[in-house]
Amino acid sequence: MWRALHEELAPEGLAVITVAIDRSIDDPRPFIEAAGATHPSLIDTEHRVADLYNMVNVPTVLWIDEDGRIVRPQDVHYVSNQLASITKFHNRKPTAALRAWVHGDAPAYPGDVVADTKVADETHQEARAAFALGWWLSQQGRAEAAERWFVRAGELAPHDFTIRRGSMPIRGIDPMGPAFFQMAGEWAAQGKAYYLPLPDTATGDDDYDAEPIEELDLEAFARSIEEGR
Amino acid sequence: MTTWTVIDEQQSHLLEAGDTLVLDPSLLGWQRKPEGLCRDEVCIPVPADVPPGAMDAALLARLLQRPIVIDPDEHVAAFAAPAAERADALRSGMAPDFELPDVHGILHRLSDFRGKKVVLYAYASW
């Protein structure tokens, strides 16, 4: 997905690094191979990056400058519009903002990066410990004990979907199935957002007017995923 | 005595303890000194009635402000990073460094990319 932008912007001094928050390299491998990724495609089985950067969902994008400074709070950026009719995220503004930053045409963020960066509280960190315990137990084949800790982790950090959805494949729950839709539905019913995009590049009607998207052919999409596996 | 596993972020340690987990603070990189628990230049006071040596895990976690979860049936415990440490790191404005493998098992460090603009993109198959 990121290959085209990487190859376009690498000569301008951009490095794209993707990190799959998954159980093993075999989970994202089909995506990485299908994309023919030419940038570093890393795998984070221990949720290290989620912990360090307080990421609570995917996809999450973060911009870092030449000095190692975070120049934009984390954001949602679906690089492809393939799923836009479902995700409701159009790629037009985030991609334009990225190009403008790399070219030096615009600042990375109009606001105060640190003030707009969310940090984890102790309860959230406890949830991360509970997830780590569940993951370890699961890898030992102690699935029943693991399940209790995954449930506990989700109770402690109900807003952290790297825990609640990310644990589903480990627990034998389909992360695209009824359990996911029930979880997302209950979350929405509480008036809470599943994704927290930054306002300056939020998708609007203007994006669809400027660059219409095609309705996703779900059956063809499902087939392409099956063939990719 | 029972064998316990203690998960400290990315590392796991095996140690012998009873039904209640007690561990030496050095396992987490802290040394017991007259001033308290010390690591580098930092010392955290320890209540006077706590004897030197192995320490109750929950007490140690509280003193170090590290969230802990303990499974007494499975004899395993996990420490998380202190919330304040993670928050301070993010609020410093600098991107926390990490090292992770790629599909070929080759390790990459974020700091290897210093001097370039970086887009860090987290995704998942789920």
C-alpha cells in the first residue's frame, strides 16, 4: 500500500517504515508480499510500538522529522481508497498533507503536537501488562488462563483496540466477524469513536467530490483476500 | 517452592518463589542500597520495615510505579512500563526508539533513519 508513496517520496528524503502489530510474521506476510514492499516492513509481536507510542488502534500513522522529533500527533491514514466506502476515510487530504510536509511546502501540523498527544494512564499500562500475560500464556498453550487476562485487559482499557481486537485472532475469535461488530456497535452506542483522526485532514464531502471513489465490490474483495493468503 | 515466570516488558525471567511472588529488585535492574532502591543516579525510598533481599512483587511494583498483574494459579506475573515514564517520553517530543525485525528477520532500529523524515505506519492483519 505504501510502496508507491515510498518510492515517490524517498528521493525527497522520506523513509516509510511499516509495523505490523500481529501474532507472527506469517499474519502480515501475505499483505507485505502482495504489496511488493520496498520499505522496511517490520513485525511487532509484543506490541512494543503500541506501548511506546500509546497507539490504541490501527492503522495509525506518525510523522518523525530528521532530528527524531515527533512532528504530528498520531493519525488515521488509509493510504489506499480501496476500503473507503467502508472505512469512511478518504486518502486525499492525509496524502496531500504528507507530500506537502516532505516537500517543505507546509508544516507537519497546525497545532501543538505535545498538547495534542494522548498518553496512557496507569490503568492503561496495567491493561498492557494483562495483555502481555495473556499473550505469554497463550504461547504456552494455556488458552483458558490466557482468555481471562485478555478479557481483563479489555476491561481495563476498553478504548484500546490493539488489545481488544488485536487479541481476537489469538483467542480464536474472528476479528472481522460478529464479535468485532458487536464490540464496535456497543462502543458507538456509548457515543465513542472507534477511530480518532486529526481534524486538519479529516475526510469531508469535498474529498468525494474532488476524487470520487468506487463502491467496494465486497465479494471480489473477499476473494482477493482469500487468494492472497 | 515453585517456578515463576516474570515478564518484564520484552523479557521473561524464571525464578523460584513460594505461593506468593517475591523477587530480587535486581531482576528489574534496581539495587537495594541504604538510600533505597537505586538505578543509575535515581533512588526510591523503601519503608524501613522491609528487609533487604527478595521483596514482595506487588510492593516492588508499587514502589517503582510499575503496574503489575499476577496470576497466582499459573505462577506468572507481568510488569508494565510506568505510565509516567511513557508519558514523559512522549511529551519530550522525541520519538521513542525501538528495534524490530522485518520479514527476513533482519533487525531495524528507528534511530537508524535519523537524518530522514520518517512515516511510521502501524497496521495489522486483524
